[in-house]
Amino acid sequence: MLKGNLKLTHFVLLMSFLNFLFFHLPFFSFVFGNVDYKSFSGIILVFSLIIVMLVANAFVFYLIFFISRFVGKFLLVLFFLINSVAVYFINTYSVIIDESMIGNILNTNYEESSSFFSFKLVLYVILFGILPSIYIIKAKIIKEPLKKFLTISSLSLLFIVVVAFANASNWLWIDKNSKRLGGLAMPWSYSVNISLFYIHQYKKNEKEILLPKAVIQDHVKSVVVLVIGESARSQNFSLYGYPKNTNPLLSKTKNVFHFNASSCATYTTAGVKCILEHKDSNDLYEILPNYLYRNNVEVIWRTSNWGEPPVHIEKYQNRDVLKKDCKGEKCDYDEVLLTGLKEQILESKKDKILIVLHTSTSHGPTYSKKYPPRFETFKPVCNSVELGKCSQNELINAYDNTIVYTDYILSTIIEDLKELKDYKSTMIFVSDHGESLGEKNLYMHGVPMSFAPKEQYEIPFIVWVSDGSKQLKPNAAVSQNHVFHSVLNFLNIKSPVYNEGMNIYK
């Protein structure tokens, strides 16, 4: 078959069939799980989706190959390789390849992406990516005349339109589930959403919208430490009623308060943006550190993570910079962010200081590698990147240990701040989003907010205040946007965008 000549129509139908066979089990698993496939309407819908998918993909492949066989082979090889990786993540972590997930993927650094490597992933790439690609490259395709191309193209389009209108009664169901269906259809899930992502990014990043001038109203020395958590969900914090003691230190610390909170999104870039902006918006407003730095506040940003909006300050320090002055085991974990922190505060010549610590402590899938061995409080733990292979108990134990380590880091920050007797100080800990740990067969995060489970958006919002500084309002629930206004209030900074209703301090 490799050596024989193949008509273009036969070749594209074969490729469409292989694409359907290799990469659309998750798509139709969702369909069968959400329609009454025993009813006449359900049977028509399932049969129509199968036929339309085969015909539509064959039509697109046909169009590309007719224009250029070289371009067609290149794109088809690329599709099969990317499809093999995409369907691995869909099958292993139950992700949806929508625009937000594309944002996650494109903003992932090498260290994080390498943590997903597994033998199973290699098998997927070889079986569903490399082997079909070899055939595609070697296939000898007979190009067809223009008249036949126009006839087949017209009939294919007409057929798709007829099937679409025959399913008019199912349009509401398709529209309701369009995000899931679109996120599982290969290769169009990532092809379309990559384009949408870059279009929206271009619009967002044209220029940040500057906020009106702010005024520092006193010379009282004040410091705020804002800790942005990663993938921390509130239900695994014993402060929120979790039966396992994951907060042994914070639970005994005076002046620690916690609020119920929800994230704006289920992925890092949107979650961090929401924490740092004065309101939830699709526009790119000047974020808190940039705003305060521009208005003469000392701003220090330390990170072991990624995904924040552009930060325009002088003292931006990533983990590699901080490691140079760090010694010991802690330097390989998020404790590195605390290296010389108290000394840096004391060196400042300004009265008002904001410190942002962007952690990565609870990011999967390698939860067991996110904390030093001495914090492995709960055992046994999951050590595999294929989370579905671990028992629920092992997976949750590994995740809970990251919360125990978070508890230690936050407690250490508080103890450091207590020693700064000349400063009024506060620590705010808020996570970018939550995390799924196998509930409803979902793992990690990134499910669109329209149907995301609560595990992915119910987050901790924990606050500590120094004696004699501030008291807190009795808020039952807060949002990520409360951070911006609360920091302005604590530092006593007057601004036209300040919203007292979004402030947590009395």
C-alpha cells in the first residue's frame, strides 16, 4: 500500500478515518454520556456527528492537498503528532483543549512541561503520531483534475449543510455543549483555539490601561506580603474544616483569619491577572505592583512560577536569582522565595512596601516533588505523572503534603514579619485557582468556568495582621479582586479607583 499510487479522494478519506479512529474516543464518550442515544433523536445526532466529522475532515484535507501536496503532507504530519500528544493529555488528565488550556500550554516553562513526561506519552506519540506520519510522507498521491475537485467539494459542502439542518432539533444541545465538543475535536480544538488565543492576547497586550495617580497619605512604615498560591483548593485546608491537619502551624497562630473565596478562572494567567487588577475585566488594566511602583511604593516581586501579566518594576527576582544567596535543601523548593526577605525589607528607604511571592507549591502532576522529604506527613503518596494510575488516597496524600508545606512557608513569613517591630504588617495568601484530584474523573485544572467543578475555583484566602495594625471586616466571602483594594487600604494610599466595598480591613 505504501508503494501503490492512491487517488487523492481515497487518501483523504483514509486520513479522515484514521484521525477519527485514533483521536475521537473522548469526543464520542462525552456524546454518549450526555445524550439519550436510545431515542430516535439521539441516534440521529450520534450518527450525524460521526458522518459530519468524517466528511468535514476529509473535505478540509482534500482542499489542502489539492492546493499543495507538500503543504498537505506537512500539515497532516503535524496534526497527527500534535493530536497524539493532545489525546494523551485528554485521556490521562481529562483536560479540554479550549482557549484557556492553550494559554496554559503556551505559558508553560520547560521545568513544568518536563514533569508530564512518561513512557505512556512516548507510546502515544509513536503509535498515533510517528507511524501514521511515516505512511503520510511515503504515500504517492494522484492529483485530480479541477473539474472533479470542484464537483466533490460542492457535493461535500452541500451534504454537510443538509445534515446540519436535519439536526435542527439538536442545535440547542450542540450549542450548550459547544465548548466541550470543540475542545475534543481533533485537530480543530487546538488549531482554532491557538488562533483565538493570539488574537485575544494581541488585543489585551496592545498597551495596559494606566490608572489615575495615587497618593500616599502618611509616613507610617507598613509592609504587605502578598503570597499568590498555585493550585491550592480551600477544601484541603484544615482551617476550612478539612479533617486532616494540613495547617498545624497557622491553626495555632494568633491574628490569622480566613475567608471563603472563588477564583475568576481555573488557570494561572487569568487567575493571577484577577488577583492583581482592581476589577475583573477582559481589558489589561495597570496591575497592582506596577501601579504602586509608579506611585513611589517599594515593590519587590519574587517568583518560582510564571503566567503573570507584564511586571514593570525594578526588583523582579526569579528563583535562579534567589538561589545564588540560598544554602541548603530549601533552595530547591518554594522556601527559596524567603531568602534574605526580612533583610531586604529593612534595607528599603521607603515607608510603604509591597512584596509579592508567586509560588508553585501545589502544581501537579508531580505533587510529591513540590516539598522537602521532611514534609511528607501523609503516606503513601502518588509518585507518578499519570495520576489515574495512583489510588485516590495516594494522590490526595501527596497533594495534602503540599498544603502542609504551604502552611510552613506562610507561618515562616508571619514569624519574619513579627520581628519587624517598626512596621505595621500583614500577609495575604490567595490562590490563583483550585485543583481536581480525580473527582468526576478530572485531574488538575483548566476546565472552562462555565462548567468547572467547585474543586477548581473554591480557593483559600488567608490573612494575618500584626498587633496594633488593622482589624478585619466580618466578610463571609471575598473575591480575588479584593486584594487590590485591601492593599491600598493597608498602606493608606488614596486612589480614584479605590473601592471600600472590596476592602477586607476595617
